[in-house]
Amino acid sequence: SLSGSSVFTHLFLLRCCGFCRLSRSSTARRGLSVAHEVYRALTLTLTVVYLLQECVYAYQERTDMDKLSRVMFLLLCHITSVAKQLVFYLDADRIDYLIATLDDPSYNEMSHQRLLVDASRWASRFVWAYSGCAVVTCTLWIVFPIIYHVQGQTVEFPFWIQIDYTKSSMFVVVLLYSYYVTTLVGIANTTMDAFMATILGQCKTQFTILRIKFETLPTRAKQALRCDSEQNYDEVLMRLFHDCLKHYQKIVSAILIQFGIGAWILCMAAYKIVNLSVLSIEFASMILFISCILTELFLYCYYGNEVSTESERLVTSIYSMEWVGARLGFQRGLLVLLERARRPVRPAAGLVIPLSLQTFLKIIKSSYTFYAVLRQTK
Amino acid sequence: MMTKVKTQGLVTDLMPCIRLLQAAGHFLFNYHADTSGMNMLLRKIYSSAHAVLIVVHYICMGINMAQYKDEVNELTANTITVLFFAHSIIKLAFFAFNSKSFYRTLAVWNQSNSHPLFTESDARYHQISLSKMRRLLYFICGMTVFSVISWVTLTFFGESVRMIASKETNETLTEPAPRLPLKAWYPFKTMSGGGYVFAFIYQIYFLLFSMALANLLDVIFCSWLIFACEQLQHLKAIMKPLMELSAALDTYRPNTAELFRVSSTDKTEKVPDAVDMDIRGIYSTQQDFGMTLRGAGGKLQNFNAENNPNGLTAKQEMLARSAIKYWVERHKHVVRLVASIGDTYGTALLFHMLVSTITLTLLAYQATKINGINVYAFSTIGYLVYTLGQVFHFCIFGNRLIEESSSVMEAAYSCQWYDGSEEAKTFVQIVCQQCQKAMTISGAKFFNVSLDLFASVLGAVVTYFMVLIQLK
């Protein structure tokens, strides 16, 4: 279906890397699904093991500020990523249900095909670009160790491993292991963020379609009358109106599926910003890391904001249709709908913090305040 | 010499402002009578020349800032100046890239509906909005000229020096600098002679035109808001006659002559005395008792009509029915206008607030170093007042829009809706639903333009200032 196709690329990437379950319909062979389950469990254990190795290294190097700051940022990123993976692993049923609801016929009306196609094209390009950035960054990170090793200098990997990697063969093995896990984690982070952002973006598109349907309600009723002149104008109007109402109810119930890790991500982002500024780290790396965190935070807040504003515009759209000459019963139906539509849909992280651009500004302001105060007290 | 260009709607009302924008060098090439290729080319060259001159001087100021970046005092002062004039560059570029949406907003009110019964009210409020727009334009132009004059005057007071901290002795030395309004780097010598005069005149030009560029665009935005607010006032004013009109539709035998005289006198309102709880004092006329439209008679009822149940001719009945349609369509038009204004100018407001926030933070720091009534104090306070004034300018009009749009609901409730027809009562309900959420202008969805924004900015400046004073 058209709206389901917007998350197609995300699910493809996630399934290839072993984060998301295969869909029910495609498990034609039991063997394949069992193998995929094993692959998923393996990926999760691998990332957790890497995380533990980093923790041990951080504990060992806790007196050396430079190395500690390098590994702390990676550690925090990996903790966030493992948390997201756990959600996808343990809540796989709810995610499957969410994906299945996207295939509902009322989300995929052919008359609004262009909007849906544009939305899926944009979503797919975005996830390729975002994950591509993560992969490129990870690839660049292994360039330096290779250069140092070729020049004969000592290379130190930021995780605890008991193998001696001064010899080339062991060095290659350890390098590949590190590259594989960091790339996996990078893809996990970015694709999962893009997945949730796309779901929110799809909600926004559905609201836009709903607004267009409301604005054109009387004109569509008149057109239907022209085709089939036996019907009553009022009856046609009421029928189309019910249709729009059901669509609205479905969108609203879809958004209520919350991802509890949204709150976790916001807190981690704020903590990471403050942490980074306090630890001594070189300027270029700090800018890079801060921009990564801000991008992740901005993604959630921007798409949450888009959904809220689009649902707020619903009232204006209903008002701007030609209701002046309609039957009083229809106008009273509009009134009840307007009463409900006046409360905008606000996606919230952990059901408490609303995802909006104001939240984004507040987090940045609070982080800067903490940072300034901490700097003064150092 | 120049044939008058045919304009309509908002363009006619804003023509003086548009001409000033074109004179200041914005890339505004529409609304000319004569659109021959030669003249258009001349106008484009004029605007580009202004843009080039202003950007070149801005870069000179930037070079000066980079030259003296090691001195903390100089750096702060130069940063404030550079940020101050960043508004002009941003607005110039913003208009150049967004001129299509400006033209679209200016064209929103080209066709507006009308109703024979309400033309007088429409014209009256239109006139009020015109006079308010003119007064705003004169005020802002006056303030701009006054700022330039006072800046130039202030240049001739005090020592024209730069504070340099000497590395060896660790004390501040003074280095002589040219007595010019702005500190900038020039490729020629400007301490005295021809170079000094040229630089002085260039700087006066730069001051005047860059301030005009920024302020006039804000004037256009605020004029749009004034227009929208006066339209809402007009809609509120005709709500009462509208209700009376609709009551004529499904009641019996009104006195039509009396009804179609739309009275603009509001003698019936009597504000009750707070001490005197005598309710009879409030309802003092027959109209208030509601006895005129149903039941007991009164001057609006006429029991002498024979055949026509409403006592209206066909034309009068059509007028009555179309009044509600006029009101709703006019309100939808205002909603479209406000949405268009928000889409056009929202991003510019976001940039303005961003730059102003950084400027005000630095100014709070500078203000802690004031140590007496001298040139430094005057210039710092001048910058502060001007920056806060710019923010206040659009906050107050944004706030007025919010208040006007949410008070439409009160006007709808305070008219005699209970005497209206069923259709009128449902109309009041739907309008109240739409008006409960006030129409706001948002800065690209990050914030809403209202006096709350101004209060938070002012509060932040005062807080920074107090904290920095304590830390000194």
C-alpha cells in the first residue's frame, strides 16, 4: 500500500541488520524465520558485549581525561542504541501492528495519491541519506587506525580486548570487528530514528489529506449529484461527512501508540550535550558530536510539531468549507466535530513531554544553563 | 510624467510604504506603471547598486572586527555593531528570495465581497486602518531619521580612540582612531583629508539606508496586521445588525422600514453601576427587553402587512439571507490573509529574534561596564532601546491580532443571538468554535509573536544584567 511503502526502506534496512522481525506474510518457510530469529538474537548479544567491553575500558582509563572523553561519548551513543534495539526486540508485536495499520484502505485513497507518493519518496531518500552519513562516519573512523598501523605507530582501540593486536593479522581481525559493530550501531540509531520520524510524518500527511477532504466536501457532494441525480444532496453530504469522520478517528487512534523511549532519548541528548562540554575534547570533534545529538533531537521535535500543527489546522479547514447554505442538521454535525477537532493531537515522549519545537528550544536553553553553571564552578 | 499604476486592495493602501521600499533599494520590481525593458533594467541596477554598497561596507566592518579580535572590549563592541546591521542584510536577502510570497500576500485582498447593508461600516473601518497605517509609517520614518542624526551627533563627542591592551605592561593603551560613526577597515587612509570626508559620507549613507531597509519591511508586516485587525473590528460591529436582520426572516411582520435603517447609534448600552444592584437599570429600552421582535409589539413590529408573512419583498428577503453569507465569507478571507502573512514573514521574524537575542545578551554584558554619563553610556543605552524597540514593534501588533481575533467570540455572544433565526444561532455556534483559537503569527512555528515574547526577552536581558553585575 502507498502509506505502508513509506517505511519500506526502513524495514528493509532494519531486517537486514537483524533488528526487526520479518513480517508475518513473508515467512513462507519456517526455516527462514527461525534463522532470522537466531540472527536477531546474535546481533543484540554482539552489541551488548561490545558495550560491556567499552565499559570495562572506560573503568580502566578513568584517570586519563582524553581517552575517557573519547570513549564516554561513544558509550552514551551505544547505550541509547541498545535501548532502542531492546524496544524493537521486546515490543516487536506492537511494531508489527503499527505497520499493519498503515495498510488500512482509508489511509490509501487513490485521489490523494500524489501526496502519499511524495511522502514515501521523501522518507526513503531521507533514511538513505541519514544512514549513509552514519556509515561514512564509521568508515572514516577506521581510516586513521589503518594509517597509523601502516606507519608503524601504536594503535589503541577504545574497548577492552585481551588479544595482542600489534601483529597485522590480529590487527585486521580486531579492526573488522570494531568496524562491523560500530557500523551496525550507527545504522541502528539512524534508521530507528528515521522510522519513528516517518511514522509521525505519515500521520501528518494523513491529516493534510483529511483537511483537503473537509474543504472540498460540499463540492464533492455536488459532483456526486451530477453523476447520479437520484440521490438527495443532503444525504450525499452526510455520507461523505461520515466517511471523513471515520478517517479522523483512525488517525487519532494510531498516534496513541507511543514509544516510551522518546523520553529516554530526550534526556540522554540533554545529558550528552552537557557532558561533552564539560569534558576536555578537541573543538572539531565536539562540534561534530553536538551536531549529531542536535540532529537526532531536532528530528523528533520537528515531526512531532508537524503533526500538532497540522491537526490544529483541521478546525480552520472545516470552517472554510461551504457550510452556509447547508441543512441545519449537517451544520450541527459539524459543530460536534469542531468541538473534538479543537483539541490538537500532541505526540508526547513518555506521555509527558510534548514533542514540539518549543521543547527543543527549552532543552537547548537548559543544557546551556547547566553548562555555564558547571563551568563557573569548576 | 509617470502614469498612475492601477492598483487595488492592499497595494493601494500600502503604496507609500511600497514606494519607500523601492527607494531604499529592496528588490521590489512590481507595481510600476511603466514596465518597459529599459526602465526595469534601470530599477534592477539601482537596487543591485544599493545592495552592493551596503554589503561591501558590511564586509569592511567585518574585516575591522577580525583585525581587533584579540581585544575583548573591542571585540564585544564590534560584534554588537555587526549583529545590529545583520538585520538589514538578512532582510534584504530575505525579501529578494521571498518576493513572490510578498506579492501573493499583497494580492490576497484584491477581490473582496460586499453587501449593500454593510458598505458604510466597511468603508469606515477601512478608513481607520488607512490612517493607522499612515501614522505608523510616519512614526517609523521619523524614528529612523532621528536615530541616524543622534548617531552622527554622538560621534563628535568623546575621544575617538581604540582601547588596546598592551601585552608587556598589561594596561590599556589608547590608539587614535578616525572620528567616524562606525569602526570599519578602509583600503585608504581615513584619519584626515579626502579619505575622511568620503568615509564619513559613505557611513551616513550606510546608516540611513540599512536602518531604512530593516525598518520598512517591519512596517509592511505591521501594516498588514493593522488591516486584518480593522477588518475584524468591522465584523464585530456588524454582528448585532446581522442578528436583528436574521430575526426578520422567521418571525412575523416586522416593520421593514425601521429594520433596514442600520443604526450606528448604540444608545441602548447602559453599564450597570457596581453599587447599584438594580437590574432594571440595565434593561432600559424596549429593545433590551426583547419585546420588539416577538410577542408584545414595539416599533420593529408592524401588524399591518397583508399577504407577505415576513413583510419583505423578494429582494429584501434575499438581502437578509445573504448577510450571514457575507459575514462568513469575509471572516474566511481574513483567516486566509493572516495565514498568508504568517507564511510570508514567519522566517524573517525567526532570524530577527535569533540575532536580537545574541545582541541583547552582549549588550547586557556591555551595560555592566557603564561608569558614568559619557559617550559609552549613551551609545550602549541607545543600542538597547533601539533593539528592544524593534522587537516591541512587531510584538505589539501581533498581540493586537490575537486579542481581536479572540474577541470576535465575545461579540458574537453579546449580540441578541437568542432572537435570531435557527440558522443564525447555528452560525454563531460555528463561528465561536473557529474563534476560540486566536489567530497568531508564529516565527516559523518556534514561537508566537505576542507581548509574552517581548516580556520574556526583556526579562532575560534584565536577568543577565543583574547576574553579571553580581559577578563583577
